[in-house]
Amino acid sequence: MKYRVAISGSYGGMNLGDEAILEVMLRELRASMEVDVVVFSRNPKDTEARHKVRAVPIREMHKDEVFEELRKQDLFVLGGGGILFDGMVDNFLRDVNWAKELGIPVMVYAISVGPLEHPESKKLVAETLNQVDRITVREGEAKRILNDLGVNREIEVTADPAVLLKPQTFTKEMLKKEGIDPEKALVGFSAREPGPAAPDLNIDQYHAILANAADFMVERFDTQILFVPMERGENRDPQHSHAVISKMANAQRASVLKGEYTSAQVLGLMEHMSFVVGMRLHFLIFAGIHNVPLIPLPYASKVSGFLSDLDMPMPAIAHLNVGKLCAFIDRSWDTRKTIAKKLEEKIPEIQERAKQTNQILCDLLRSLSPK
């Protein structure tokens, strides 16, 4: 029996973290069951080419067109990723409510929640999620937030699907093409833009902190610095990475990854890293998969939640200054083998939790009669 499943999330937006989530979701589901999947995407052409799956342009569809697509489905899946925050809640929960209106079961798949400050957003999240059939979140903080909002359905804490991503080889020749010396210590950095998902970021503050931290690593440890954009587009990671480099005294020792790479290739790139300092959650996850010692710069609860799983607390970037961060880096460089060992122990535990989400999804599907 073949089931029809619709998946809705932040897909087709050229964010390598979100694309890693979708890649793993599809792989795990297809390996478990006979399914016909459609993805509600912001860029269907990219989604179809990248994931070999049918996709529809959800932002361009009228209500009647969405209903027509939903009626075909046995299950509607919302997630994964950090998608329920102010400014985006209405977009993502609209389709959940329409699915329930049509009597279609809904599963929430390994999401994060917040920041949520608007009373209307909080009310909408609680009212909508109290109607769904299964809820899984990727960190304990998301469960606490939902409980505080009044969500009374059972909420299971699993983990980010991207921890199960398989790497593709990133060769030394690819490094050389990017202007990187494969024989010299390489440190990865990750910057991101402010916005609804990171409303407390102060550009001047964090650009200066990252620039000074990169200079410190160049001068103290004789490293080369590579900024890795996880999301491209107007005023996204590449622009902020170049802005940080422009503030460095050793700008000639830093560069921004230029090529267009898949999530799996960027994961493969981590094998060449000696150390990473980063903001983006999936940049940190990719480093963790390869046991690369890391300094996280938390800007949201989803990053703090991952660090809690690793037992690696770190102050939010808003509470850091140059001196504090450089002191963290100095100590962590000296203890990088210990950090790598901790990652080696913790990541498999998180990966086992991540596998549970697909099992929950398959159990729910098997309880249904396919159309």
C-alpha cells in the first residue's frame, strides 16, 4: 500500500540546514515505507532538482488549489526546523488548519519554537497544535514553550533530523579551488543575518566580536579562516561574512566559501576543519557530526537546546564581548581533544533520538487507511 504525504517547512529557500532536514526526512521515510511525497516549497524547481520529489509553489497557490492538493493526502507533515516564530507562524499554521478542516491527520515533525512575543502568534500556535495528531520537537525548550502556551497534546522530544545526514566528499582539489591551503590549519566561522528568527542580534556588536575572534585565531594559532554561508540570498550569510572580514586586521587570511554546494558537501567540508566558531545551528551540527571542536555563539533557543544536548553551555552572543570570546577560544583550543571526545560520545545519542521521529511518523501512517 502506498501512502500520500505532504511535507511543509522552510524548503526551497536555499538554506542548507533546512535542505539537510528535508533530505534526511525523505531518505528515512522512503527507506521505511511506500510513499508518494509532495513538498510545499518556496522554490519548487530547486526542491525537485535537489531532492527528486514533487513540489508545489505553496506561496503562489490560492486556497482552492491548496485544498485540491491537500485532499489527495493521507497525512500532512509540518516541519522540521525552527519555523514557529513571530512573522512566520501564520504562514505555516494556515495549511495545518486547512488540513484539519478537511479531516486530514497532521504530524508536527521535530520543530523548534520561538521567538514568540506577539499574543496573536502565541494564541494561534496553541489553538492549532491542540488539534494535531502527533507533536515532536527537537529540544526540551521547545516542549516547555509549547506547554507554557497551553498546548495540552503529548509532546515528544526527539532531535534535529540533520544529525543523520550522510557526507559527500569535499576533496583537497575543491579546497584549493576555493583558495584554501589543505596543509594549513583551517578554522570555520559562521555568521547570520538578524531578523524575525534572531531579533536580538546587534550587527555592529557581533560583527566586531567575530572579526576580533578571527584575528585572534590567525595570530595566536597561525590558522586560515573560512566563513561558511549556510543561507544565501539578499543580505544573508555571504554579505555578513564579508562585512566581518572587512573589520579584520588579518583580512588576507580569511575568505568566504564561494561555490554552490549541497548540504552533504558542506558536511564533507567539515573533515578539513581543525576548529569552528559559529552561529548557525546546522553549521554547528555539521561540525558535531565530524567531532570537530566547536565554539557556539547562541542567538536563539534552538541553538541553546542543541548545546544542552551536548552538555556544552555557552552564553548567548548578546552577552559576549571580545575578551570573553577570545578567552573561551583560547581555553577550548587547548582542550580541543577533550571537546572532540565529548562530541564523539554525545552525537550518537542525539542521532538515536533523531531516528525516533521517522518511526513515530511511520507508526502514524500505518494506523491510517491509505486513499
